[in-house]
Amino acid sequence: DPSAQKKPHQPDPSAQKKPHRPDPSAAVLREAIYNTRDKVIPYDAVPKILHQSDTFHGVVPHLPSIPARRRMIPNTTPQNGDPYVPLDAVNNLDYFLGSREKEIEEHQPLYLYNPMLVPLDDQVLDSTILDGLSIDQNHAAYVGVYRVSNFANCHGPGLGVPKTYSNFLGLALLDQELNVVKDPVSGQYLDAVIDINRHLWEARWTPTRRHKMHKRPKQFMQDCQIIPARSGEREKSTQLVLICNEYGTPIQLKLSSSTSSTPDENEDNFISFTNMYGNELQLIAQQQPNMIVYAGKNLHYFSNDNQSFLE
């Protein structure tokens, strides 16, 4: 709506900070949007609705398994070979451009964006999915899925893509307030970062199989999400599917300590991913990825009345 851009939403400086409430719901948001008389909903409708309600709160994505040296946390007196990070790292353009081209990969900061949530709802998901994610007889509320990358356009586009450009898959089990869950026994956070492109490259996978393998991993898998899928006439979803850009593959996601069954490890296309960071979650691809939509990216899954589609 062009007219909406003329009056961007301005936060009320006198407004008090909204309290942190458990179990946020989308009911108020849906009602406000669906009951509007306007044929066109401006882009700033959502923050206005959230501002008027104390039911919601915002959460900044954070994966504890990522080490501090890759978080842009200021470190002006580095030790043990850690990188120098200035106090104004977030706003320092010189540091931003230089850090992503550092020869040592572990000195390149990582950014999280495009988060997706998979509700772990026992009315929708079958026990074959939930049992592997059970924590002390309880389930987490969500699986968080994140794009993790050493490259971002925080200072605006047009600054070029570095040769070190890499994308990773971030996963986490979240509670009702979208905080990363801890294992009650080990005390470790239940999150992981996976170099999915390198693993697929090492497994000799390429979208164009008739072509020769590249000399180094290509970034085919970037913006990922996980969706539940039903098979046959089953009432609940029995399969998780990982979609990254235009590629999809059936997966199993479980706690590393889970005793739930896994796919047959003798299958040719079986891929068990090793985590780059975090060791409490295990991702298993049950076959190599296939193209499902040509040139797709940031796909969203919708399902209603036994019909499903991607947008």
C-alpha cells in the first residue's frame, strides 16, 4: 500500500515496556487483522497491534552454542588467539567489512536471521516426531530454525559478497517464551549449528548431478525451514521435511541422547550431519535433497482442508 509508506509507524516514547508474559498467542493479532474493514492492510499494522496489547513480546534470536569469539562481543584485549573486536563493532563499517574476510574462519562473526518456528503440537505431530525431542517426559514448545551466516547486509546492499561467504543451518528447541531450552541432566543448551552445505558436498551431492563436483562447497542451501508432512490418510504428521531455497529432503531431528529409532544407516542416501557447534541435537537426512521449486527462496508452507502449498 503506497499510502502506508508516507506515514511510517512511530513508537510512542512515553509508552512503558511491555511485560514478559508466558505462552503468547496469535489470537488477538488474527482477530484485529481479519475483522478490519480495510481492503488493504498497511505494512505497519502488526507493530501497532502488538503495541496495543500486553499479550505479546519480542525475542531476539540467540544460539548459545555459537562461541563468544563469533558474536561481535567487544574484546579489545584478546587472549589465546581470539580476534580483536572493537567496542563499536556493531556500528563500525570498517570492522564489519574486514571481519568477514578474515583468513581464520573462527574469527569471522556470525549473524542470525530469517528465523522460522515449528510448533511441537501433539494434536498435529505424531509421536514418531515428538518422542525424539522429549525432555524429561516433556516436549519443548517449538523447534527454531535459523539462517546462520558470516555475511549480512546490515550496512546496506551493494558492498559486495566476500569469497568466504558461507551459510549454516541453526536449530534450537525453544520453550513457550521462545528461550532456548536446557537439558535438565547435562545443563547444556539444546541448540546446534550445522555446515549443511559442506556436509552435502562431502556426500558428493550437487543439484545438477551430471556436472562435476565443485572444488569447494557451493551455498545451495541458505534460507531453511522445517515443515511437518502427513502421509496417506493419517490424521497427524509423521514426517519432517527440511526445505532450503528450492531443495527439500525428509529428515529426522532428535536429541542426541534420544533412543528413538533412526533410519537404516545402510541406505545409500542416508546422511547423518555432524554439528559445527552444539552437540545436543542430531539431524539426519533420509535421502539427498531434491529440487521442488525452480529458483525458490524463503518459501513458506501453508495447509488447510487437506490442501497444502508453498509460497
